[in-house]
Amino acid sequence: MRLFLAAAVLAAFAAAPALATGLATCDSGPQEKWQPQEKLQKMLTDRGWQIRRIKIDGGCYEVYAITEKGERVEAYFHPLTLAPVPTNKR
């Protein structure tokens, strides 16, 4: 019984990093088919954004940046199309 309980707890913690913030989700399929983060970064820097960080959250690319207007943003983009993804309010 202890072994089963330990395995269940371990499985729960192993899944924790995969949890999303809930601000956006993308039905993006396997990562092998995604466009590279570098392409998204170039697209945004060409628009005048200063990229601070790009990571994966909820199957989307999550971007922390400063826009061309000087605004700090947390924006989400679909990894297949690089189109902006609407977000839920916190």
C-alpha cells in the first residue's frame, strides 16, 4: 500500500511542471511540428519589441517583452501559426 501511495504522489509531482497558468491554451499538437521560438522572437523584434523571455505554457509560446510603445506585456502565441492567442483575465 505504501508503494502505491508513493507512486501516486510521485506521479502527481511529476505532472506539476506541465500545468499551465490558465491564461491561455493552445491545441498545438506535437512540438516537432511547432515553428521555432527564434522565428517568433525575430517576428516580434522586427515589430520593435524587446524580448525578455519566451517559454512554453499551456501548449502556447508565452512571451515576456516590452512593446514598441514601451509597455510591459505577457503575450501568448500559437506555436504552429505564431498568431496571437487571446488570454483569460487573472
